[in-house]
Amino acid sequence: MTMTTLRSHEDFQRGCRRSEEVPGKQKQAAEGCNNPSASPPNPYLSLPQASLLQSSIPVLAAAMEAQKYVWEGAIPIQIHLHESQVTALPLPPAALVLAPRIGYLPLLAPLIKPYFSSTLPPGVDTIWFGYNGIPLKWYIPTGVLFDLLCPEPERPWNITVGSL
């Protein structure tokens, strides 16, 4: 005897109709399809598809909203040039950047280098980022760094940049 899993009430009814078409299966059809106790084993499978869809819409909407916050989330960052890197006075004003939470700080380098180019030493190719004297790891996403290092989130996040 083999056990088959019924996926829905419609599949159950379709299986009953097929067994009616096969000769010698009329007794099985009469026992299985017309017997109210011969329903699918899981009562949730016999619910209409529309009610399942309607009950899952709020869940889907919440999931889509969470996904939107993850993908579109950004952190306002105020980037100051480290005082040891200044080669000309006056000090340049801080750069204000809206950095994606799922991005990485080194990806901001093409924006930062031209902004501070007048005060950086000539030939600067590599820059570093720091927060309160702590060097920031380049391979950790910006949002993770912000969440780990700022227990009370400050807006904008004040970080320093320097050259190697």
C-alpha cells in the first residue's frame, strides 16, 4: 500500500474523478469521494485559495516594507579630515554624505578624495576612515559599523578620514 500526499481539496476531487474513470474502481470512488469522512488529512488544505491569499497579504506587505527599509536605508555621515592630514589652512568644511546602510565606506572614496584634494598631501591614493580614534574596517557594511559603534545613534555620524 502506497501513501500519497494530497496537496489541496481540488487535487483530492480530481483524484476521485480519475478513479471513477478506471474500470473496477467504482467502489473506491464511492467510498472515497462521497464519504464526508474521506477528506484531506490536513483541514487547512481545504480552505479556499482566496482566503489564504487574503490572510497572507498583510504578511507580504510587512515583508515588502521591511525589505524596502533594508535596501533603501541610509545613514547621514559627516566626514571630517583628520587634523594630522591638513596641509593647508583654513580647514575644509566637513563633507556631508548620505551613505547606504548596505554599502561600504571605501565606496565613498571617489566622493571624498576630490572634496578634500586641496588640503590632502599630493599623490594621496589610499584613505582610511575612523570614528572616535577607532579605525573602521573596510569590509564591514556601513550600517553594521554604525549600529555597533553608536549605542545612542548620533545624526549625522561624525567620522574622520585620512590618507596613508
